[in-house]
Amino acid sequence: MLLKSPRVHNHLTIRPSEERVHFVSPAIPWTVLLMLWTVGSVAAFTIANQRHLALTVAVPIAAAFLVELTFLVIVKRMVSLGPAVWFASGVAPYLVLTLPIGLFQWWTAVLLIVSAFSVCFWLCSLDPKWDWAFLTLLAALLLLTPKFYPEVLNLKVPVLGRLTWFRLGVTSILAFRNHERLNFGFWPTRREWWIGARSLLLVFPVAVALNAIFPVAHFRIVPGYWWKIPGYFFAFLWTVGLSEEVLTRGLLLEWIRKRAGLPAAVVLSSLVFGTAHLWFREFPNYGFAALASIVGASYALAYLTGCGVRASTVSHAFMVTLFKVFFSG
């Protein structure tokens, strides 16, 4: 439903926008959550056994990830609950992780609280002209995630923090910057699958050629990844890939489009997307940033052709999966 006049949402005034849409909060997918917690618990138990982790460490880590993924699964439901609830959900995974294993630090908690508050209340408080600063804040928080979530026994715990920042950013965008072209969702349509796959087929040879000229990775079939392909693909499709597409294409591209036109929006959003990858593995990784800019343009075209982030997320997830399987840095 298009909003033609300002309306109050959770006691906050949403500024009018000719393209902003408001969707009805869906029911909580209890079956999906049950599957998530079952599979997640089995995976956590398996990893704990393989790495000989004590239950006092394994259980809090697993619980924190499952809590965060639960919030992600019900993200559309979270939209209707308002920024105060999002803010609490942003702090909860940190507390679940750090309190039981003795890693809680007050200065980190205060910094996390201030950051989460800023992300959750930014878009509802400031004019859209400041959306670029919102994205800059999220980028900084993603880079600083290890400061909030240090690694524990060589486990990639900072991933938990990145998921949290992505989710909070997406939730805020869905609530206060949603529009018809965003078309957010976890499962692509048949047409979106095809558009994403076609985009990959067109850009992957270009990416391989660029990598041959400016090497950023070496061709090698990574051992053990064949059986991980479906899991890795869908995990990226439903988490980081979808979040990056909402932020880069759903918000940034549209923000530039309204001010400088579509061609500039595609080029500039792709360059920003590439710049964000300067920190990949080591800084500054100019080669990977250039490669990410090129493939980012293909994601933008998939987004425009598919009329939403689901199509571009398919292309994005395919590309990352192939990179993981056939190339190593």
C-alpha cells in the first residue's frame, strides 16, 4: 500500500514518500524456527566434538548464533515491533555470548549499546538526505566488529556481530525506506532465479579474465567444498548476500538514482561496493576491490531487471560460492 501522507508507526512519524510501501507483518514461521534450532544444535554439537570444546564454551556460542539467526528469520515481523525492540535484539546476542563465558566488558557493551541505538533510530529520526551517513556508519561497524566480538578458540565469532549489524540495517530500511523496487524476501521466484543465474553467466567469464590479468586469487578446487556448496550457497543467499543487496542496491543505488539518475547510480553504487572490499583479507586489496566493482555492476543490473534484491542476491550468492570453490587467495 502506498503511503500518501505521514503516518505514525510505533509512535514515530514516518515522512511521506511516493514510493515507500508498508507491508502487513507476517505470522512467525514456527516450523522454520524449529528446523533452524534443530539443525543448528546438531551442527554446534558436531563442531564442539570435532574441536574438543567444553560445553561451557560451545553452548553460549551456539545459543548466541541461534538467537541472532532467529531474529533474522522473523525480520519482517520485527519491522512492526519498532526501533526499541530492534535495539534490544541487537544487544541480546552479545550478552548471550559473553556473560556465560566471562568475556563481557563494560566499555565494549557501552560502545555496542550506543552503536545499536544509532543504527535502529537513525532512519526514523533523520531526513533521507543523510542516508549515505547511515550506510557509512554500518560499514564502519562491520569493519570494527572484531572489537565487539573477539575470536574464541579460533572460532569465527565476529561473524555473529556482522550478522547483527546487517540485520539491524535491513530491518530499519524495511521500516523506514521500503519501496516497491526493493521487493525483499528470502525465496526468489522462478524468474528471479533465472535473472540471477543469467547475470552470473555473463559476468563470471569477465571476472575470470580480470583475475588472470590482475591476480587476486589462484585457480584451485578447494578440497572439501564440493559437499558444502548447497549449504554455503543458501547460507550466503539468506544472510550476508541478501543484506548487502538491500544496503547497496536497495538503499544506496536508489538514493543516488533520485539525485543523479540511473546510469550514475549503477556506476557509483558499484564503485562503493567495490571500495568496501578493500579490506578483504588484507588492506588495501585494490585488485579485489576492482573485481568487486565490476561484478557489483552486474548485481545492479540483475536488481533492475528483476525489480528487486532477490534477483541480485541470487547472482551474488552464485558468484561467492564459485569463488570459494574454485579459487583461493
